[in-house]
Amino acid sequence: MSVTTTYLELSQEGGGAHKFYEVAVDDTVVSVRYGRIGAAGQQQSSTFPTREKAQAAAARKIGEKVRKGYAPAVQGQRAARPVTRRQVTSAPSTARAVAPVLWRFRTGAAAFGIHIDEDRCWVGNQSGDVYTLGHDGEVLARYQLPDGVKCLVADDFWIYAGCDDGTVYDLSSKLPFAAYDVAPDVDIFWLDIREGILHVADRNGGLTVIDHEDEYQWSRRSSGEHAWMVRRDERAIYHGHQRGVTAYAADGSGELWHTPTNGAVLFGWQEDHSVYAGTNRKVVQRLSKAGGALEASYQCDTVVYSCATAPGGRYVFAGDSASSVYCFAADGTRLWKLGTGGGSALSMQYLDEKLYMVTTDGSLVCVDASDAAIADAQSGTVPVARDVKSAAALPTYTPSTTVQTVASAAASGIVVECVQEGGRLRVHVVSEGYEPSWNVQFPRHIRRAGVRYVVEDLSAASGGFYRVRGEIRQLV
């Protein structure tokens, strides 16, 4: 029997939606492909008992899209719309002294993504490279993702990279995989994630929330565009954009407060009781999470690209567009300003008296931020920065659409199974000792109805689902 294919597009002027939706019916199998126009997109397949039921399901899918404004089109006639790549400038520092840089690793392209935890350092750049390093600067591994990395975020054990192709990749296991496919008309600017629930701030000033099944939950459009800040805690989501910071209830039930900031927000940070917004008006502002009241201001000399704090907000750090880094006391008193020694800091994080920065020249920089080291630097005495080199045999991991197979008799781990429920593919635990009705957060691109997989470990999330830890293998 021949395959019948319907191809639709939705393209709006002024930077709106620019996406396609394709439905193919091959006997009893319905395949759906969707994504940004000009991209390969994501694909899902479902199998039905009869060809008639498959055709009816396809017709429903097509009808839903047509009602939303999609129309038949010829693939390839519309060009891909470029995604926004953050364009930043960096001037030489005007500071009289340079920060005490312990080591520096050059990635080769401007770097926005950073995550520092107790075990290692992560850096992601505009070329799609993500590197992990030890705290001594030793390069441990490299991931090569399909497009530029906008940001790196952590959710307990899991590490995620938000990329310019509109996909969020999970880097927690040996091979990275696409964990969330953000809506094709959402241009990712920044991310935060909590208990598997993803929050996306975008170019148009929107906030989109996606659940652990990679399914849309809710969205809001702020009063300003270019939302470079989103931070989430157990109570609320804090969304920074051109017009200030807006707090929303975590369940999407409504706006809690809005505070205009002194300039457009270019970066955001949070502590337990406060959020920090760095702006293009040369200032970091600290706002109360309880009601949005302005608590303190931290004045810099040029546009603020990034900020971070020591635990509890004891110190506040900021990086500006002129390759300088600042440190303030909690009340706003400036303690010091030093040159970064290489580009402007686009993101930063503090841990154990060290300040880690990623910069416009593509470097991950480790600065000794202890009082003694800073005092020496201010008097002109700094250590010789060590330039870290990548090992020639460094392992490189790329996203995969397949998983290794293993014989059931030889498999050890927790067994899960992919099943079809109401036209959607879900994954449930088969092994004893787990709640069989809970869904398992699982890569969509490897789901196959009726197929069983073995995973190294599962963690229960507060939302009533399981999250995979470690390698995934298919049972045969």
C-alpha cells in the first residue's frame, strides 16, 4: 500500500510562529514530524489496529492543526528563519589591576553556559561544544551538540543544555539525548528546571512551562521582550525582561507581582529570599521574593552582563561589558573591581571562595576570590594563570537516536516498558518495588510501543513520576 503524506506550515510575520507539521499514514502506522521550518524536526510514530483507525487518527491531527492556522504547503518553498544568537560587545577593562586567575580554559567560541557543582565544572559555547572539567582545570570530557549552547542548568543530578536549535539536551548519562523539544516558535533565551518541569524564557518576552513528558503546560507573555532571566523555586517563577521582573505562581495560576527595574534585565540570579537582576543601566538590583520590593542596588561602571552571589547573598558579584568583575557587600558597598584578564563575563558562579566565569573570548576562568588573594591582586601581585589544554584523546559524546541492545538474560537494572495510551507513548516500570501507574520521564525519540528497556536507576519526583539515572539499553 502507498504512503499518504500531508504537509502543513504555519508562518507568521514579525518574528511569530514559523513551523511545519507533517502527517504520514503507512498502513496502520501514523508518523508525525514537526519542528521549525527548514529543520529536520522531531518525529513520533503510533500504530493502530486497522488502517481505517490510523487514517481517522491522522485526520484528527490534521484538523487540529488547520484550526490553529496551519495550511497545506510545499516543503522547501519557505526558507528557515534564523534563530537569535546573542550579539555582545566587549571592551578592555578600566580596572587598575587584574583578578587573580588560577587557570583558564579556552573553548574556541563565545561561551554563555556555565554550571559549577561539587564534582566538576561545565562550560558550553556558541559552537555547540560542552566541556566538563575538574576544579583543578583538568578537562574530563566533551559533548558536541548540534547548535550553540544558550545556557546550562542543573536539576539535582541532571544537567541540561538549552541550544539554539530549540532543543534541551540531557547530559547526565554517557550519551546526551534530546529531553525537551521546546515549541518551534519559541526562541530560547534562558532556562530553569525544577523536579523535571522546564521553564523557558524567550526572545519575545514569553515564559513557557513544559512538563516531564515534554508536553506544554502553560505560558505567559510579559510586558517586555528579550527575556534573559528565568529562575524558579518552590513558590514562584521569576521572569526578567526589558520591562523588569515579573513573578508568577508556580502552578501558572497568575501573576504574583511585577517590579520595573532600572533598565532591561540581561541576567538573573536567586537566593532563598531574593532575586538579583543585572541590567543594561549598569546596575544589579536585589528584589524581595515575597513582594518584589527593591532591597539593594549594586552600581557598576558599564552594562551588566552577568551576576552571582556567595551563599546567602553575603557577597554579590557582577561582570560588565568592559571585561571587569566586581564584588559588593550585601548592602551595596563596592568592595573591589578587577579586570577579568580575558573578555567580558557572560555568566558566572561562585563556589568555595572561587569565582568561575565564562567569557566573550570563549574562556572558562577560575578566579581565587578569597580575601587574601584579592588583597594581593589589588596591590599588583597575582598568580601566573595556567592555560589548560584539552587532552588529545579526550572522549567526545554526541546526541544519539538509538540505544544499545542487551539480551534479557544478561541485563541488570530496572526494567521499563513503552506502552500506547490514548494515542501517546508512555513508559511505565515493570520491575517490582515501583508504582506501575507512574510515568517514567524517557527520551521520546527512542520510545517504541511494546518495547522494554533496562535502566541503571530511577528516582521518584514529587510530581508523581520517575526520572532515569544512567544508561538506557533496549532489551531483546
